[in-house]
Amino acid sequence: MAVRSTFAGLNTMYRGVSTNRLSLETVGHNMTNASAPGYSRQRVNQAATMADEVYTTAGQQYVGTGTDALSIKRARDIYADKQFWRENSTLNYYETRRKNYEKLEVVFKDNDKTGIQEAMADFYKSWVDMSKEASTTSQRVAILEKAGVLCDRIHKAGKQLQDQIKSEYADLRLNVTKVNELTSQIVELNRAIMSREAAGGSANDLRDARDNLADELAQYMNVSVNEDKASGMYTIVSNGVSMVNGITKLNLTLGPKDADGKVVGIPNKDYGVTDYNIEIDGTGVLFDPLTGKLKAKQDSIAEDKGYMDNLANMAAFLMTTFNDQHQQGIGMDQNRTTGLNFFGDQNTLYQFQHNAVTGENSVRSTAYAGGLTNTQTVVGGKVHVNVTGTGTATNDTLKGYRLIDALRINQKLTAPDGERLIASAAWEVDPANNPVKNGTADGEVAVLLSTLLNQGDASRTVANCATGESSLFNYYNNAMTKLGVDASACQTLQKQQEDVLEQVSQWRTETAGVNWDEELTNMIMFQQGYSACSRCLTTMDEMLDKLINSTGVVGR
């Protein structure tokens, strides 16, 4: 019969003591990191060691030799992680967009009587008042004051939008830098994990750190994370671009760049800003993050430009449609001046332009060195004033912020006694069907101008009017209604996405989170196991001591 080693029992108990101690220490590690962000609980995987063969009268038997720790693994659900990264990216997209909507609502804040809507209402009312008392100087001065306030409000909103776009680009630059820092750290952790796990262990804490970085990276862009089973390294792909591939990575940058590699961007004179693309560094290839903070910044910039275009359309309406109507009237000055711009430069003609292909609106500004002249013709019993220019013409195309900035009251009207040049009366036709100046300042043109501000006209279209068939009031209110609806919808989507992410986070926590009750139970179990194995080891030691030191002593 085979005889096991004399010290086999000691080895068995030693393994029990060692394994229980390692398990107890792992429990302590879990408990101390219970509140650490992104920590995954760990456990010691135990297995029975190879049994010894012994022979008895009943034949060959196997006697256990105890237990051993095979590995220390962290609890992690990769499927929950993948869904978390996807939903986290979407949530941060909506959060970033919502913040931009909040800024837009501050720009167009009308409930404190200091917004554009209030200025438009006062401007409209001033024309209504003058239509009733066209000869009153105070009414004319009031029109200029209210027009100046309206111009200032539109200028202020346009400047705020311009500053907001610049701020978004500054944030975009910081976000791109942060993405590059995160991918660099993931590469370093890939390298460290591969090195430490080369002997077969699992670098659990390093893996947690890497997953935390992946969580943070998912805030900025769409990410797809895959692990190479052989090396344990991550490959991170965003929209088909391998941002991280083991120990190599790609950097993002803002572009375009010049020949010396300096970021120069794309100067955009229409909006008074410099536009930038997100590019893969060193290639000039454009990068689309699909979602996350980076995409939200790009979309927010486009939306801010859209609202600046709305302001530009309002300025275009005033400098073209409104000016055209004002030119048809006659002032109450001695010369009964006619054909005068109310907004813009006196020597400049403003013509609305619409690009049917791109949908962009602009104003063609033609300045004449010799100034403007006018002639009167009778069309269908109505007098029409034809304004033309003389001398050298200088053309320019105004849109975006440049168009907003060009909106100002004609300097002739703001000069001393300039209020008398404001058109109120309309031309008349004499018995011979010739146009004659109305000498009564009857306020007919003032009525038409106030109507332009407050009433739409189906004969106007997007092709010939900056506000289409809408009045200036309705155009602005429609834009503000859209802003409110979009902001509310974004807030709702964010709330829904928060609920989705919370569910996914709970799913992850159920697997990876530290449960105090479970850990305390394990602590007691491993403590008792450690104590029992130690007690058994002591007992076996006493038996061996008796065997070694007492056997054969009898008879001495």
C-alpha cells in the first residue's frame, strides 16, 4: 500500500490557510474600493489541487490535497459596458445641445421687456402713431428713437451669437485635446496590461482604469471597444476610424492647417468667425464623431449660425422691403424729399437675393459715387418711385453678421431736422395723370409701413422677400417658437436618455459593484476558513511532534 508523505496533511492545511488569507485580503480590497468610481469587485477563483494516489484493500483511491487559488478575476459584463458607452455618448450629445439652447434663450430673452420683440412692437406703434399725426415732430423723433433701439437689439443679439460661436469653437478645441489625452492614456494602459498579464495573471485594477477612460472617451464621440483576447489590449473604433489599436493611436486636430502645420481654420467673413473642421492629424481627412460632445458642438455652431441668419433676414427685410416702401413716400421737409432709404446708407441701393439651390439669402449692396436719383411713373393709377444710382458703382454681397452690422438708420434722418425727411405722405396723380407731391403729410405711407411690420402678404415669397410671406413680427415669433419647441424637445430627449443610462448603469453595478452584505458574509466565511485551517494545522503539528519526538522512547 502506498504511503503518503508524512507532511502531506501540513501541506493541505497550508494551502487552506494561504488561499483563505488571499481571499480575505481580496475582500478587504473590495471593501476599501466600494465607493471608488468604476471599480469592479474581485474574487479569488479556487479549485481543488491534484489528489494523491493511495492503495487500499479496496483498490486504488485518491486523497485530496487541499485547494489553491487559480486566479483573481474582476466581475465585469462586457455587454453592459458596450451599451453604456453607446448610451453615454448619446446622453452627452443631448446635454451639450441643451446647454447651447439655454444660451440661445438668454440671447433672445423677451420676457424682461428688453428683447427684440419689445423693440419691434415699439417701432410698429411709433408708425401707427405717426399715421394719425404725420406732421407732429415728436412722433417723427419717436420713430427714430424706436428704430435705433431695434437696430441696437438686433446688433446685440448678433454679436452675442457671434461670441457664442467663437466660444463653441474654443470648447471644441479643448475637447479635441482631451480626446487625444484619453487615447494616449489608454495606449499606455494597453501596454502595461499586456506586460503584466504576460505571465498569465489579470491586471484587474489597470483594466478598471482603462474602462474608466473608455467611459470618459464615450462622452465625446461614438466608440466601439473590442478586446484582443491574446494580448488583453483594447482596440477603439469611432465611425470606422481606429482611434486606438493596441499600442498605436491616431490624434485628432482642428483644421485646416497651413504648410507649416499651423492651424489656420477657414476665415468666414459672413459670420465674422473662423470655422474649423475636426481632422485626423497628419492626414487632413475629416472626422465625424457621429454623437457625443464633439458632434454636439458642431451641431450647436450650425444652429447658432442659423439663428444669426434669422437676424440677418430681419435686417434684410428692413433694408430691402421696408426701404422700398419708404422710398415711395414723401417727407415733410421743404423739398418734400422722396426716394429715401430709411435703413442703410443714402447712396446705396439694397436688393434682396435668394439662392434657390443653397437656400441662402443675401442683400446685394450697390454704392454709387454720385448718389441716388429717382423718377416717378404712373402704373395702374398709382405713382411708383424708381430709385437709381449715378456715378461709379461698388458692389458687395451682405449676409450673416455683415448684414446685421450694416443695419442702421440712414444718417440723413439722424442729422439735425432729419426727422422731417421721414416719409409719411404718398404721391398723388393730377387730372392729367401726372404724379404730384402730396402737400398734406396725410400719413398714407406710414400706414403701409406699419402694415409691413405687422401683416403678412401672400404675394411675397422666399424668392423676393427675406421673411417670405410673413410679416416681420410673425417671422421673429416663428423663429422663437421653433427655438422653444426645439429646446423643450432636447430637454425631453435628455431626460429620457438619462433614464436609459441609469438603467444600464444599474445593470453594470449589479455585476461589477461591491455589495457590502455579500462582502461581509465572505469576510466571515474566509475568516472562519482561515481559523479552521490554522487550528487543524496546529493539531497536525502536535501529532507529528508526538510521532517524531516520542516514538521509540519507551524502553530507553
